[in-house]
Amino acid sequence: METFDLRAEADVQTYGLGIKEVWEVPAENHKPGFVQHTLGWPLQSGPLDTTFGGSFLYHMNSQGQNLILVGFVVGLDYENPYLSPYREFQRWKHHPAVMKHLEGGECISYGARALNEGGYHAIPELTFPGGALLGCSAGFLNSVKIKGSHTAIKSGMTAGEAVFELLTKDDQAEKSVYNMEMIDYEEELHAPMQATKYQEDMNTNWVSQELKEVRNCHGAFHYGLIPGLAYAAASAWLLKGKESWTFHNTKSDAEKTR
């Protein structure tokens, strides 16, 4: 990022921490296909609480096992320096609406990962000499949907097509990132190439449009839970990214801790 200054025109990235567990539960507690998403307690204690995050709970059947997938995501731009995402996850599991699903069960696997939640305006320049940023490394996560696999796959397909086109061009001089009129053949042969068409295609395909539509949703929650929900609903059903304003992020997550 720093070597090629890829973030020069991008917003400061903001992150979330996602924690996930897989539980095997008794048959009487299992409802295959059941899906539950929540927000509020324990992260948000009131209508104007600015902590961003929520949870998911999915029931699924896998090779005869009665499984429940539980997950908790906390935006790392929270203000409270004493907040512990893992402890909040444990508190959430003790809520009656969650605990009833897990009673009598056993946690059989667990994990955690960081999420790039900055969205549309936090995506850096995608290509540099000899390489490119794809998927979550670039920040294509749709944090409103808590979903990024589809955009990551599309970015991989787009990059592959751009690189293939670059490598199969007849005009070898165009391949060189240095774009010299006179260049030694050996230098040209080993000069790093840059698949700029990948950037161009990602700027115009459905991934860019999807992320642009929800670009302000995360920022709206900095005004509180209810304002954030109201704006997210308006953005999803009415505005669809056509608003002329943007809630830019200019501070790192660490700078927002009080």
C-alpha cells in the first residue's frame, strides 16, 4: 500500500472483528433453515448508541449433524476503550432468544477474522506493477449484507480476464508498465506488467454499483442506532446510492476511541 501509494485517493479504511462458532445441538433444538439476525443489546444500549455491529444465527444440517452457526461482528471504530468484542459475544449468547437454541449443545469449532468495512470509498487503487488486490484484501465486503464472497469471486474473475488479455496481446511494448518508446528486449521481457483493465472493469461492473448504493450506511450509524437504521432503510429502498452526498471516513478506528 505504502510503496505504490494505493490509498492516495481512498478514504481511511475501517474494520470490524467477526467471531464465529459452530455448535452441535440436540435434535429438539434444531430447525434447519432457520435464520436470525440481531442488533441492539449488548452492543447498543440506547437509540443513539454509536457502536456498530450485530449478530447472526443459522441452523443447518451437515452430514447428519444438527449444527447452529453463531456469529458476532463488532465495528472496531467503537468509542469505549473498555469494550471487548469477545466478552460481548459471550454476553449475547446468554440472551434468552439465543441461549434457547444452544441449550444442551456443544461448541465444536470456532474462529475469528477481521473485516474491511469501509466500503465503496475506502477501496484503494487495485493494480500496481506485477500485482493486483482482489477480494477482501481490496475491501469489497458489503457490510450491510455481511456478505463479500460474491464480490470477491467476481473480482477474481475480472482480474483473471484482465491478466489473460494483457498476456496475450500482440503488442509487447504495451505490456511494459514503463511504456518506453525504446526499450531493451531483455528489460522488456522481465519488466513487471500492470493489468490496468482490471481496475477499469471493476469501476464499471455490478460490484461497484452494489457497494456505491450502500456507501453511506455504515457512516450513518455514527449518528446513533435509530438514525443509522432509518438511513439504511432509506438507502436500500429509496435512495439506492443516488444521493449526492457521502459520509467520508477521515480517521482510523484507533483515533475514534475515547
